[in-house]
Amino acid sequence: MKVVSFKICPFVQRVTALLEAKAIPYEIEYISLNNKPRWFLDISPHGQVPVLITDNGTALFESDAIAEYLEDAYPALVPDLSPEDRAVNRAWSTLASKTYLPQCSAQRSPDADALAERSASLDKAFDRMEERLGGGPFFDGDRVGMVDIAWLPLLHRADIMNRRACYDFLGDRPKLKDWQKVLLSTGLADKSVAPDFEDAFSAFYLSDQTFLGKGCAVKGCSFGETCATDACC
């Protein structure tokens, strides 16, 4: 099984995190989205990652479809859910995947006005999840499930922004922050990305072309610093 990937793509991380959670062996091949190879365009109808090439050689595209395949073809993460609960989980997972691009856009904001405008849909999704989360520690209780995996890329990136740019996308949402802490403690975030992911991510989203990269959001912070002092945070 192989995953075709662009290194900092959240849609890819959702797939690789699910593979890691299910302990499914896989290979990964990184491509440049600015110079897509012909073989990739032949198997990806819209020319986007991720693509999962199954053990049978079938090329699957769209992260929602790939996640559903992996859940159906391999033992379920939370096997005792009712059909109704599974449908609810698919809906909450879809909300996450629909929020990946708004988060990417917000992170690339060139100024404060753009950041506020682009964060609006991200804030709405975070507010809805804050209201939905229960006693945890995971979405379905004490086991990592499909919703946890779908939201992991969002929460992972929010953590990087908080540490490297001193900007808290999660805001005053205590249940969401507790969930983030628990998910990151599983190690799935680190296992599902390349060893140099955080540097590659920061080079793109915290460059001198972005509001957060220039350290404009929080006085005293700049790209590459770890937010670890009261003056910064």
C-alpha cells in the first residue's frame, strides 16, 4: 500500500494518521505540486493529494473516500458503534475536512484583517466542536476513533502555531484544548508526518510573507521562536 503525498497537506495527514492508528503498513511517496509527475496525473482525476494505492493496485482519491475504505476494509477503530453513530461520526469528520482549507488560508494571512476574515469559518467549526465534546478523553469516549483522526491535522497545526508564532487559534475553548492535548499525547501526529514536517510547515506558513510569520500578532514573537515565556504568551 502506498500513499502519494505533499509533505504539509492536512488531507494526507488524515490518511496517514488513520493508517498509523490501525497499524497498517504503508509506503509514502512525496511529490511536488508545482511539478506533478505524469504517472500521478494519470491516477488522480483532479491532480490532488492524497492518493492511496491499495495492495491490489487500485488508486483511491479524496481523503473522505480513502478514510471510509480503510475503516471498511480493516478492523474498525471503534467497532461497536451503531449505524446511526457511524453516520454522526462521518458528519463530524466531514466538518473537519471542510475546515482544512480555511485553516490553511488563515495561517497564510498577510495582515490582521485577512487573519480575522479567514478565521471566521475556522472559529465556527471550533465552536461547534467545543459544544459537542463530552467527557472524553476522545470523541467516542476512551478510544481513538474516526472523528479524532479527522480533527488531528487541525489540532496539530494549531499547536504548532501556538508554539512557534505564539498565536492561539483555539482561543477560550477548554474542552477543545483538552482534546488536543490528549490527541497529541498519542504520538499519532508525529508518526503521521515526515521528520522535517514542522520545519517545512513553518517555512511556508510562518514565512516573512505572512502576518503570523512576521510576529505581528503577538508583540515580542517572531518566526522560529518557541513560545515559552510569559512575555511572549
